[in-house]
Amino acid sequence: MLLLRYLAVLTVVTTTAHCRNAESGPSARGNGGGWAPARVAEVYFTTEVAGYIEPCGCTTKPLGGLPRLATVIRRGIEARTLVDAGHLLFPPKGVDDVTREQHLLKAGLLARAYRRLGVTAMNVAAADLTEGASLLKRLQHQGATPFVSANVRPVGGHGPEVARSFIRNVGAIKIGITGVTTPESVSGVEGMTAIEYAPAVTVETRALRDSGADVIVVLAHMSELAARELAEIVPDIDIVLRAPGTSVESAPKPPIQVGRTVIAEAGSQGQHVGRVTIALGSERPTGPLVLDDGDRTIRRKRALLKRKIRAFRTEVQAWQSDPAKAAAVRAKKSIIARLEARLAEPAPPTRPPDKPYLRVDQIPLDDEVPADPDLSAALKSYYSRLRAMNADKGDPTRCRPVEGQPTYVGTKACVECHAEAYAFWKKTKHALAWETLEAGSKQYDLTCVGCHVVGYQKPGGFCRIKDVSGFEDVGCENCHGPGSKHITDGDPSSIVLQATVGTCANECHVPEHSDAFDFPKYLRMVTGPGHALDKD
């Protein structure tokens, strides 16, 4: 009876017919009698976007952004779709009273952008419920936002419509989709409830398979270990697209296969987009799909060879000055020569499998991907709205001076006594910090401002962007603290170095904003005459 009830719901939420598409005979075969796919579809997917709409910070290789995502997807084949594994709309750490309105505006932008790109399924996870179930309901009413979850349900009429599962015809392939998250992660959210996910996914998987799904995809917000366990408990799943993805410090992990189930992710913060290429014959698959490794194994082996060569060269360089190690140097050079010869050999050609398969690519959204004009215009409109929204935002009482404590005076107040140091500072990137925001129209983005000015949201500083005048750029007081007392008495002891490697690395030079941060190196780049550059 439970299965029949689920099937009834499935029939309601499915927007395309469950009947088989007309198929054009047997699979094509090559001249050598090999297998060739009759049906191909692409599933683009994102994992743990966390509210990011474009690159933020000063990374060596900026990745991500809705305009680049749009370009990659729109370059895909006609038989394509887009899905999200959860935590799309908001940062996992939540929002505060000052930034809430901006985050709500950005969540709406993300929902609209994904609709434009043809999203067919969005998993419901904890961070998406940051502002409660009613927000998702409102976003859904503004457009066809297709939320799906096997185990998260709305209650009391406050939440959005959430399908337990559905089938989408992507080209000639019938893809069954459901979603899942850990129930404890959404406990306490008004208007939503959750049940254990394994039994729920089991029911939905059976219903999808019985309704003719060629391939079953589960959008899962859970750990890799939990995804592995799910694949073992529900062995009929073909693909688990999992969030949270690998953090931005590392490249996304390659896909793995547990039984018949392929588990894949696409990193985090929208820096990569995943693409699953599904290639089938004319008949419905009766067994597991092969994971097409492509040239991934070859590339891994070549990368290992390069690392060995670099390591051996380092050893040779260290040993060359020692006559006692001459024989060891010759032997190591011989090994290096053999490894370099192997590296120079042409890679063997790679061919797709000779049976139904799927392939997972993790595409970096880097500067080699041009920005889509449509989504670029949407971002420009978003930043324009922030100007009116955020100029007065902030609580001035938070920045009131504390009696007996110095206040911020701005970098220009230091020129009279420290002209040489100021002239050096003017040539550094810190002196252009505010200009970089203005160049990107981000000077009213409350999540960016704090790392591009002096004294923001601090006692004796400023709390509203409209009051930024005189505090622009990263200057003396970012490292030395508020300088009003020192300006008055001129006593060197009244201002001391307050910034440490921990302050810089934990506040602004975090990995996702500054991946090449090296405190001693950066310190010498931004300080000049009159500074003692000790290592502490």
C-alpha cells in the first residue's frame, strides 16, 4: 500500500509521460562490430554552491561564477539537464541581521539563474532552509523551482511543494531523480520534517525503476562515508551526486564506484560544475553502467612520474656538492633519465567502453571560460540593487568609541609623520583594495567590504558604507589598530603592532580568498621604511 501511495504521488509530480520514447531500432555498430551508444544525455550538477555567485578574493586562479556556469551548460548537447545536490542558496554558517536582506536577494538571483539554465531538480538541505521553509515556498511561487527529497517533507502548509521523486526525459533517456539529506541536519526547521533516508530512498528507487527509469540519480547532502553506505543499502542506485563537495583548498575528488553506484561531487562554492555523460543503447539497461574513466588513470600516472622526477632532481641538487655521493648522484640521474623517457612516450589512445556507460567530468569554471552575457547582466543588476539596499545598512551604535580607547583615523592621517612609509604603501595592492571593489561594482556588498577598508564594524570605526570616506583601502590601522591616541601624543608606545599571521590568515587571507598567502612574503610586500620585519 505504501508503494502504491508513493506511485500515486509520483504520477502527480512527473511533468513528462512515463511511456517509453519511440526508439530507432538497435544500437549502432561500428565497422569492427563494436558497440556504439544509441542514446546520450548530459546531467550537469553542482554541489555545495553555498550562495556564491562569482569568484571573491585574490586567488591565483579565480574559479566559479554564474556567467561561466551558464556558458558551460549552454555549450552542452541538446539532451541535457541541470541538478543541484543541496546547499545552493545560503552560506552554511547562516546570515546575520545586517546581511540578511542581501542574502535573500542573492538566493532569489540563484534560483532564477538556475531556472534559466534549465534546472530540473534541487535537493532540499539544511542551509537552503536558513530562512525557513516559507522562503522556499515563496521562491517556488515565483517560478517553477523543482525541489525534490525522499525524506524531507513540508508540514502545516508553510513549506514548498517537495516531490519525493520524479522522472525527467532528457533527450531519449528517462532519468529518475530523488533527493536525500540527513534528518538531524534539518531538525527544528519550522514547516519541515524529515524521516530516515535509507528506507525512503529504497521506496523511491523501486517506484522509479517500476515506472520505466533507465537511470536513477540520487541528489544527496551527506558525507562520503554515508553515501557509500547508502549505495550498499540501496544497490539499485546508478548515480549519487553528493554534497558537500571538497573544500576550495583542493580539487574535487574523482568519482568512485560502490557496487553499481557511481558517487561523484563537484567541489564547493560553485568553482566547478560536474557533468555526467550517460550513454545507453536502444534498450533499457539491465545491469550496472560502466564508469568510463577516460584518460584519468593515465593523467594520474603521468602526474606521479612528474612528482618523482622533481623529488629526485631535488635530491641530486642537494648531493652534488658532496664528493662522497658522486655514485649516488649518477645513479639518481640515470633513474631520472628513464622516468623522463617514459614521460615522453605518447599516451595510448583511450576509447569509451563497449557497453552502456557513464562518464563524470569536473569542469573548472576558470578564466578560460567566457562569461555568458545574459547572466553577466543579471549580476550587474544585482550589484546595482545592493547600492540602494546597503548604503545605510548597519548599526552605528556598534561602532561608537569606547571611553578611554583610541579610535580609527584613516591612513591619510599618518602621512605627516610617516611620509616615506606612506609613499611605499601607496605602491602596494593594499592601497588599491577599495578600488578593486569599485571596479567590480562590489563596494556595496556587505560580505566583501570588511577586507577592503579600515575599521569596519569595529568600535571607533564605521558601521555603514555611506560613512566609508577616509577609511578606504587596507592601511596602517589594519595592522597597528586604531591610531587616534598616537596621532595626538606622538608616543611610539601608544600604537603597537596588533596583526599577526593568525589575524591575517583567519580574517581576510583565508584559502578561498587568498590561496597563495604566505605571511613573511606578503608582509615584505606591503611594508616599507620604519617597519621591523621580525618573524613573530
